[in-house]
Amino acid sequence: MNSKRKFPLFFSDPVALVEGDTRSSYVTFPKNFKFASKTNSIPLAVTEFEIACLSYPIVFSSDENVAPVSIVGLRAEENLFIDEEYAWLSNTYVPAYVRKYPFILNQSESDDLLTLCVDSECLGDPGTGLPVFKDNNPNTEISAALDFCKNFRTAWHQTENFVSVLRDNNLLSEKRADVEISTGSKLSLGGFSLIDRDKFENLMNTDEGRARFNPSQIAAVYAHFFSLNNWQTLINLQSHKVTLLNEKEQ
């Protein structure tokens, strides 16, 4: 799993989009997924579980700020779902956290004011960037980005509530994955937790236990269980990548 960082994943220095601020008057959009290529896990909202479980193992970080993540690689700083041209692997779900980049909402410490920010790596100029404001109103693309970030924020509040229910019922158990790829190399991935299936199903066998979860949370738990079948997908992708690298070296 990835180590702690000063700014949120992918962001080098979020800058507020403020009308009249010449520094943030223009933004550029990423042309590919290079920004997401140096990570092996990506935050995932609980509302995404049922579609993301078709592509990735869904686990929970084991740090103090427990959060669900999709595992996209078996090695640190390696996303197996991004190819050499920085395109995302076709027919796989792209997490919302990736799709909202380079934008993020920042909440003021003094009040509840939310400000749309853009990563400093994507600040533009009149020759290359999109103007943030037009006729004193946010540009259409910027308004769409704001709406997307607001929706993600709402989904993340649901995610935090889901995690709280799991922790309150002592359902998260720290694990590690030890795998062997086709070349014989062995890899180990730690720093994550899974939902204890036996404990969860024991809760589901009682009216009191079932009452602790709403229907969407129960569906998310089973999506998590289903997603663990995708470890083999990661092993296959890692084996394929190693094979290609060996062929190039010959």
C-alpha cells in the first residue's frame, strides 16, 4: 500500500480557482492517465463497489484513516491497469477518484465554505488552457467538474459512515497477500484489511445484527467479498508485464 503523503493522492499542490486570480485563470486537462501510473491503490467510494468489484480487489487501508481502496498493482508505485502509452486498460472500471482529477474540493478550517481547487500541475495560460470563468460565471467544463466533486464528496460521506459501521462491529481484519507470478517470482503486499466474512455472516443470522446495516451497505459487503476473486487478475497482469519486459531485454 502507498505511504503517507502531504497532499491527496495524485496532487502536488491544489490551487483554489478564484475569479480574478491570474494564477488560476486557466486550467489544462490531462491527456492520459500518466498521473495515476505511480500507485498500487486508489480510493474507492462505497457507491462504486458493485461495479468496481468486477475489475479490482477492494480492500481497506490499515492506517488510522481507514478507507476502502481498489488494488491496481502488486508493487508499490505500479498501476497494472495503465499501459505504456498511459491508457487505462479497456473494459475495466475507472474509479471516480481518478476521473475527478485534476479537481478537488477544499473545505475551509474556519467555516463550511467549499472551494474548487485544481492541481498546480494543471494550471494553464491563455495559449494552452481553458478559461475558468466566462462572463463572470464558471465555464461549462468547470461547472461540470464542481458538480462531479460535490457528488464524490457526498458519496465519500456515505463511505465514511460505512467504514464506521464496520469498525464499530469489529469486522475489519488486517491481512497480507503473498502471490507467485508465472515466472516464479514471489510478491508480498501488506498494509490492508478485509471484512471478516465469518463475523459478518454471524451478524446477518440475527435480527439485531442485520439492523446494524442498511441494504446498500450489505450489498457493498458482498461486493467486497466478490472482488477478492480479482487477485488472480492482478497476478495475470503482473506476469504479462514481466514477460514483455524480459522479451525486450533479449
